[in-house]
Amino acid sequence: MIAIEFRLNGGARRIDAPAHWTVLDLLRDGLGLTGTKDGCGEGVCGACTVLLDGEPVRACLVLAARLSGRSVLTIEGVGADAPDPLQDAFATLGAAQCGFCTPGMILAARALLSVNPAPTEHDVREALAGNLCRCTGYVKIVEAALAAAQHVTPCASPRSS
Amino acid sequence: MRLPPFELIQPETVAEAVIALANGDGEARVIGGGTALVPMLRLGLLRPERVISLHRIARLGAISADDTGLHLGATVSIAALHRSPVARSRWPLVAEAAGRVATPAIRSTATVGGNLGYAEPASDLAPALLCLEADVELAGQDGRRSVPVTRFFTGFYETALGPGEIVTGVRLPAPPPGARSGYVKFCPRSAEDKPLIGVAALVDVDPANGRCRVARIGLGAAAPMAFRATRAEAVLRGEVLDDRVIRAAADAAAAEADPVSDLMGSAEYRRQMVRVWVRRLLTRLRDEPLRCAESARDERLDEGLQTRP
């Protein structure tokens, strides 16, 4: 077991986890946070995207031990008090169908907006290229991210290096 | 699905990492970001008893530059390389290629050292490093050594890394002043895919007579390993880069490619795409001496990052 101290959705956490656990194992099975989805397990589908120190990562590829001293944002930490502009836009514009890809989409879009608050459609498509939607809802997803950008003020999320 | 259990070792110095690897008796694996190793563990392709993570070795995470070159530590992420101001201004080829690797969530995690050690034949970074004549720095029980990247890739997912050796970094000498460079990645399926063909090129044209003084072409996914298309380079050297010369170089590159057939395309198709993309890139470098449109757009994004608190 490895002792891991990190920040999760704004609060300090300390947890012991097996060395071979990934961040996805830790979130879903260790902490019961099932908003982060377990899709392909190979870093391809994007359903497990979370933000680590403000940058998008695949929770299924990162060892849980790598969280030590760092800050994680999962979908549970987005819009906890009032819906985030991205959540509002996704709901209003019908950008979610089955919803499985939605947490990853929201976090990948949030990562984009934090560094590029006025993205072009091309920027959005590139930022979301690694997030697959099998209901084929990309048009509305891209529209929602662009609509949310109009309401987002750039947040000063920390970024490594 | 869980990974098979292993012991995780997190050394704080290169010396400790080398000892841990030697103590592993061949049953230990080094992990950088994990984007290559973790899927291999999950698929059961590798079953190491120990995994040695390099991320606590602080100096391996640094990017530094001086008059002699750019140094990238092994655990520098592909994203950090892509947005590094010094890399963008003085080694734009490697920063551009880094920005074409997979997706944002992979670039944030994958590392320069991991990219080299994995030796993916379709790596985006390798053709750029080949053109920039980088040296790969290794550490092992017998000490440290440096291998030119042109000799680092030795075969299909094979490298010059000896048993017990770790990639600790890569050093890029300053490119010829005034050289133009670029990277193109042809993806027939989707943009975040590995390239069917990746081409990096660096050319330096003598302004006095318009003749090509330096020509370097690195090819990815065109053979079992990334390589320098030296015969195509020889066609360009000393010549004015007119359409005839560029076509001859593209033909030479296609001839020296040794492509494989896979789900993305047949060997014959790959060879033809080498011809097409070498020609297009060289034409672009000839006609667009300053920078391509994409680099200009990335520059704008980079400026956004620089102004952040």
C-alpha cells in the first residue's frame, strides 16, 4: 500500500492505495466517485478524463501514486454549488445523449477554456478529439463548448511547469 | 480492469533508479508518464515484478537551454515541451511535433524519455529529433553515455538501451541559424491518431545563391523505426530547391522507405504517401520561409498561456 496525500475537488485527502492502482481505480473503487467513467482502459476513449493540476489526463493511464502533492478535479467537483457554464450549455443545447462520455467532455472542454477562453470551432474540435461519443453527438457538444465559452471567465487553475 | 500487482519504486536520484533497475534482475520496468507502459501492463504484454517511476527525480523534469543547445529531462511532458517558450523560439521543429502527439490528455502525461524508450515507429517526436541531430543521454551501472538519436533506434520497438540502462534526457544542439523546418503528419482516419506517415524536415538555403546548404529529412511510420532519409537529403544538398529537385528528393525518400502494411494502409500506399508528403513539406518550406499557419496559431495560444498569472 502507498499513502497518497492530495487535493480532491478543493479538499485535502489522504488515502492508502495499492501500488498498482490507477487514478481511475482510486476514484471509483477507493473513493466511490463514479462520475469518472471506465471506458476503454487504454487511454483512447476519454471517458475517464480528469484534470490534474489543471491539465487533462486519462485517469486509466496514470498511477494513483502520481497524485501525491497534486490537485485533482473530477466531474463531482464541477458545479457542486451551481451548474458550471459548460454544464448549463450541455443541458440547454442537448449535448448529452446517453451521458457516458459527458463527464470527460466537460472536463476536457474546461481544460481548453481555462487556457483559451475564446476558442474557435477548430480549437474545440482539437481539444475534444480524444473524447469519443458513440451516440455521435459531436455537433451539439462542440456547439455547447463554444456557447459556454461566452460565459466563462478564465479561471486561474494551476498548471505544472 | 485492474493492472496486475507490482511493487512500485519511486527513487529520488538517477543513481537510486539505476540500482533499483539492476536489482530487478530483468523483472523491473521503468515508467515515465505511463501512456505506453500502463496499456501494456493491462493487456498482459508485460508482467514486471517492479515498476520504477522516475517522476520524483526532480532534475529529470527540467527544460533548460544555453548557447550550445536545448536540454530536455526524461520526464518532461510532451505538453510542457510543446508550450516551452525557449523550444518554440529556437527549436520550433520539436515544439511543433510535440503539439501533434495524440491528444491534450495524452500530451500532458506522456514524457520525452518515455517516447524515446518506447521507440514507437510512428512517433511524432522522433522525426523531429532526428532532424535536429539530438543526442540521447543514458545512465546505467557502468555510468553515463550519450547516443546520437540517429543510432538510438535500432529496430522495430528496439533501441540502443542496454540492460539496466535508463533514458535520462535528450540534448539538442542549436540548429543552423536561418534554417527552415517543419513537421507534417498524415492521418487518414482521425487527427489524434498515430500518423500513417510523419515527415520532419530542416533545410538551410544559402541566401547568396539559393542553394541548399543543409538538408535533413526524418521519417516516422515509414519503416520499422524512425530514420533519416539520407539519400533524399543528398539529392537536395547543393541544389536550388526547384520543383524538379524536390520531386527527385521525394522519389528518393519513397525508395529508401521500408514500410509495413497494417490496418491504416498497405506498404505500397505508405510508400506513395512518403513521396507525397516529403514533396509537400519541402515545397512548403521553400515557399513559406517564416512559419506555417499552424505554428502561428499555436503561437497565439502560447501567448495566452504566458499572460496567465
